[in-house]
Amino acid sequence: MLVQPSDRLITIIGGSGFVGRHIVRALARRGYRIRVACRRPDLAGHLQPLGNTGQIMAVQANIRFPASLAAACEGAYAVINLTGVLHSAGAQSFDAVHVFGAEASARAAKAARARVFIQMSAIGADAGSSAEYARSKAEGEARARANFPGAIVLRPSIVFGPEDGFFNRFAEMARFSPFLPLIGGGETKFQPVFAGDVGEAVARLVDAGEADGKTYELGGPEAFSFKALMQFTLDTIGRRRALLPLPWGIARVQAALMGLMPNPMLTTDQVEMLRHDNVVSEEARREQRTLEGLGVTPQGIEGIVPGYLYRYRKAGQFTAPRGIPE
């Protein structure tokens, strides 16, 4: 008997966020039934138009409460854990979300006898890193694999798309600030990857239905320095701003002060992470553990980012994207 995608349920833990909606869209197009486990399902209504009536259902779950995860994963063919935080605070600490959350999610997937478990991590995850963020991501990967043999790990570089927190954040800053900071001189390399390509990669791994235990590194078609990305942002929104190099020591002090705020723009962990390039490794390329290896042709920033940064131009959509800067 031929199994149809509609016969299979996919649980996405933390699937109501930025990357989650792109994964939901890719899976819904294939016909899978999707259960989105999130803390506030009442705020996940934006996912419904991505599928057919009844195809996508949001349910309440919290990674700090394993029983809620068990219920969310019941009957799932595949489980995807997307939960993560950029800074550690209160109950939403790195340990609680990246470590305990990964372990609890993998256990729930195993108990549900899911065929596939995918853990979202990040390029830069490293058990020996000086940044707590990177250490906790690496520990989460290890916990996931210890509790779900064959767990798949995805490590994307900076993920971009209409709701991203990278290009939007710096474009917003450029509206009011006379300069954009270049931490450490802005030489750190990044390989921005489109959220839609990440969604397609996840969908293909679900299609394959194999718990291959591999770590996939996801990056776009081109690597850029941080300085080049800031200049691209300014060119796209048609604004002239100074690019101000910020020495590592000063950046750490500023990050420490910002870290006292509820939602800091910069943390000391992020400064430490910026000391290392955020690009796909040569080893991953050789072993085809990349978007291309999954049959996905990555899309670049030039064809997508201007389509949503126009709102930061002086006259919005009526300003030419690369016209004369103000």
C-alpha cells in the first residue's frame, strides 16, 4: 500500500517562529499533516494560510515540561526541534532551551517512535568555545543524539528572510544612527542562507525518512565579511552612514552593558562568536553535507533582501533601491 504524505504527521517544536513558518510552508506543500508545538498556540494563526483547511494545527507545549512534548509528539512520523534563544535570561536560559530542551525533544520523539528527529543548531556550535551560546548548542546536539540514535543536526549560518533579525535590525538602526558598528573591524565572514532554502532542506530530509545521524551545514551561495553585509544593507535602503570599526575590547564592554537590558542588541557571547567565521566548512562540502548535497540550490541575498528592506528607504517603495543616498 502506497503511503501518502497526508498519512504522515510531522511535529515541529517551536515552529511558530521565523524559520518555523518556512519549514511549515515547505512541508505543507508536500501534503504532510503538521502539528506545531509552541507556548502560545493562540498567536500562531499566521501559519494557517500556509496549508489547506485542517492541515496545520498549533498545540500548546513547553520544552521545560516533558509531558507536554510527549503529547505533542504522539503519533509523529518526524519531529523537528527549532527552539533556541540568542541570549540567556531567567527561565529561557541557554541550558534550559538549548540543552534540556534538545534532550526532552529527542526523548519525546523516541518515545513516539518517530522515524526522523531533526535538531536545529548553528554553525559555530562548539563544546570548547569561550561563548556559552556555542557550548550550549554543542551540548544540545550531543544530548539529542544520546536520546535519539540517528538524530540529524542542522547548522545554518545567518538565516535571512522577510522577518529576519539581522538585515531588518541593522536597516532599522541605519534609519536613526549616523553609523553602523563593525565589531573587530568587520572582517568576520558569514554565509547568509535564505529561510526558504532551510525549509526545503528540512522537507527533503523528512521525505528521505532516514535517521542518518549526519550534521548538515547550511549556507548561501556566497560568503561575505560583516563589513560587506553592512554596506549591502546601506546600499539597499539608499542611506549613507559611516561604518565605524569597533575594537574587540570596547565591543565587549558595550555588550556587557547592553546585556543588562531585557532584549539586548549585543551580548558578550555574540562578541565572542564574531571572532570566528560563520561559514560552511570544507569538510561538509567534501562530504556533501550541505544544501547542494541535499539537492537545494541556495539563493543569494541580492535577489531577496531588497524585496523586504524597501520599507527602510527614505520614501519606502517609492525610493529606488540603489539610488542616490540621502
